[in-house]
Amino acid sequence: MTPTGRTGLSALVLVTAFALSNTSALAWGCTAVSEEGTYGYSYSYDNEGAARERALNECANRTSTDSVCEIVECDEDE
């Protein structure tokens, strides 16, 4: 293969890899808040369930045992 052919092939591989990596994937993020005002959040999760679980766990780690955390918002963003 000629140097020009190798360069062209390399460019094609890079463009293809870049195009595949920039496909619009949706990602979930949630926010949880406790009765006492502590919070937890998540972002860039593949599914809503995992995003909710992370936000609730983050909130629970910051709050007292007597306070309850609830999801106040969940969004799927590009």
C-alpha cells in the first residue's frame, strides 16, 4: 500500500470511530431530597432505575436516619 493509501485509510478509520462515538445516547439523571433538606443526585446512567437508586443512596448518606429521601426529578438527556 502506498503512503497516500495508508493516510487515506487511517483518516477513514478515524472518521468512522469518531462518528460511532458521537451517536446520541440518552442518559438518565435524578435528584432526591430529604425532609431535612439534604440531597443526592445522579447523572449519565443508562437507565432510570439505576439513576434513581444512586440519587436515593447519595441522599441517604447525607441525612439522618429519621429523615426520608424522595426522588423529586428524573430526566433523560442527550
